[in-house]
Amino acid sequence: MLARTLLVLAVLGVGAGLASGQTQPPADRSLPAPCRTKAKDNLEALEKRRERLQRQIAEARAARPAKEEGAARKLTKNQAALLEVLFQIQCHQVQLQVAQETAAVPPVPVDAVPASRPRKRRAVRVDQQEAPGGGEAAVPQQPPPPARRAAGAADAGNVVEVTTYFATNRGLSGKSAPVAFYDSKPSPLSYGRAVVTIPSTHTAGSLELPSVWRLQLQPDPKRHFTLKAVAALTLDEARAEMARRLGELPSKAILVYVHGYNMGFAETAMRTAQLAYDLDFPGLPFFFSWPSVGQVTGYLRDTESAQLSEEAFDQMLDDLARLPAGEVYVIAHSMGSRIVSQALKARVDNGKSTARLKELLLAAPDINADLFRKAIAPRLKAMQGTQTTVYASSSDLALMASKAVHGYRRVGETAGGVFVYPGFDTVDASAASLAMRAFGHSYLTDSAAVLKDIKSLLRLKLPAKARGLAEAGTQPDIYWSIQ
């Protein structure tokens, strides 16, 4: 669900060290991005406003004014205002926690902190070379040469390049810069290729980006992720390139990532590369980017954009089915889970094939739990040969806010009970979900423990009971917990 702010905010402060002799950044380095400025209202005023908005929303729902255009518009406006207030309240709470923790810890000179050492690990589709720029490279006119696999990460002075393909129903912006190549306007489904650079000092679970308060105005490929290049491709061009790449790889599997609310195209490309790299995925990384407006205040608009993207995602599955791929793994985050689950439900209802889909992973799904249980889960269970895994958390403040706005529990939040369904595996990631990192919503990509579990699931194909997870719940409602 909560994307650019709620997925990237946790890593905006994760960059290279400051100049020698300086101290660590101020205490707000651990705060989610929206919380790094002083709030206009105090906590008491925000609580009063929250109560008023919740009362007005409840009254509007009870009156069922949906047929009245003016009343429906007012309800939507109040829901958006409530979401904003809830996050401001959460910011107050997180700021208080950080202040209390910081008061007991004196600043530490950066030059006293040992430099992190590059990970020695297998890279995914890499060219070990210097990136020529910080995300502003020209769009390539020819396909890049076959990527070179390496036994370990690049040297400290180099970067790792990950080539990922994508499908999108975003419109072309007309700009050549990779980070601005696509906009948030809905458009017919199209395809392309993206090249992401990863610093050799990358730490699993981090998306190292420039930090404004460190005066890092431009990304440095040696220290930050960059979107180096983006190229639009026709379906035939994309299919030909992907088929050739699959023939070069040790695995014919495709990893498909679907982002959530408030997520831009560039962030999605970098997150896909990070997932593939951190999971040591041996196949082809791929992502579906739908036209999220990329703004915190755009939640309700994104809700409708997600719904309008279901048909495009379904078409993408048909197009991928013509590739020489052995298996397809889909990882959907938050609001992206709505797109994926609704599209798959429709495929089952229409008798369309899902044979190649081996794993469906719904992380922090922002879906009405009652609707999912009654209308969607039975169809997903009917997919032969597909294992469905749900990751949820009681520390996911973003989904708590979503529940308050919608009035219904979400599948991905465990307050009041963990969602379980026969034939699905549910993993409680509460222990790996930290409120100070993206309001506890981005554990899919920023938790080393969650990434390790997903790696065991996708790479080793281990069942939950063999992945070192703790069994919880009571029969028949058994789920698993990351400790």
C-alpha cells in the first residue's frame, strides 16, 4: 500500500558515511520521512480532529449516502483527511520514542564507526563496471550485452548492474531521464527494460538512496542505488529479449514484483532489483508498475487506479505465458495485492490457465479481510500447483490506518487476530516489522529476517515448518511466526 513514502522513507537516511570527523546525523535519522519536520498541530489537537473525522465517517456510512454525489464526495474527503491525521499522530508517537532513545545515547563520531565491508555473494545478472552517472544515463537504443554472472560481489570501487524487465500501464512522460521516463497517467499496457545499479557495499534489506540532510543532492552509484537506464520495448521486442535472457540463466523462473500505493516507477524498478539481488534469485527479475500517483494524499485515487489495472495485469500474465519460462513467482505488496488477487480470481472464474504460477506471495496485503475470505481466497485455493503465502504484522501502522479509513480489517494486519485460510501459509512478521521503518509497512524488502524466509521459500522451496519458523495458533488455524 504505502509506497514511495512508506517504502523509501525508511532508507532515505541510509547512505554513505559523513566526512571524517563529523558526528552521526541528528536523532531524526530513524524517523519515517513524513515525520522529520515539526508537526503544525499538537497531539491533543490531532486526537480531537481524529475523533471528529471518525464520527463523521461513521455517520456517513450509517446513512449510506453513496447515491448522493455531494455526500459521497464529502465522505471521500473525510477519509483522506483521516488518513493524514492518523499518520501525523503516529509521527508524534515515533518522534517521542526516538527522542527518548536518543537522550540516553551520545553522538558517535562517524570516523569511529568501522566502514562496512562489501558482501561476498553471488550477484544476479551483473556487469561489474563503473556507472557513468547518477541515474541520468541516456536510454540505450540497443539491448545490453549478456550480463556476466560472478561468484562474488563487485569490488568496493565498482557497482553491480541488475537488468530487469517490466510491464506497465503508465503513460510515457516524454522525458528522457530514467527516473522520469513514465508518469502516473493510465495508458495501454506496454513493456520495457530497466537497468539498476547497486553499490557493492549494499546491505541486504536496504535501499541505499541519497539523503537530503546529508546534503547528498545527487545519487552516487558507488554508495547509492540508481536507475541507470530505461528503454520502452514493443511486446515482440520484450518477448525476444526475455526469451534470450532466460536461455542464458541457470533458472527459467521469472520473479514478478507488484508494488503498492504511493510508489513511483523508479522506486519500483530499484526495489525489484534489490529483491532479486537480496534473494539471490537465479532467474529473470520482472515488475508490473501500475499508475500510482506517487503521493501520500493520493490513497483514494490509487485505490481506483489499482482497480483499473486488474485487466492490464491479466493481459500481462497471458503475454508471459508465451515465454519459455518454467515457473513464475509473484510477490505483491500492499495495495498491489488487490490487483493480483482480483486478476487471479477472474482468471479462475473464466477458466484461464494459472499453471505456471508456482508461488503467490501477498505481503502486507491491504485487502478487506472479509471480502478476501469469502470471495477471493476460495478462487486462489482452486489454482492447481500454486502455493499462496500471506505475510502479516501487528506492527503495521499503515494497515491500521487503512482499517480506520475503510472500517474493515485488512488481511495484512494481525491486531485482533491473524488471518488464516485452509491451504494457505500465513507468516506473522510482527517481530521483523519496526514502526520506525516505514510505519512498519515495508518489512517485505527492509527486513533481513523476512528476506531470508522468502529466499528459503522461493529458492529452496521449503515448507513453512522447515524454514525455522515458530508454529503458532491452534488447530485448524495454524500460522507461522518469524522470531
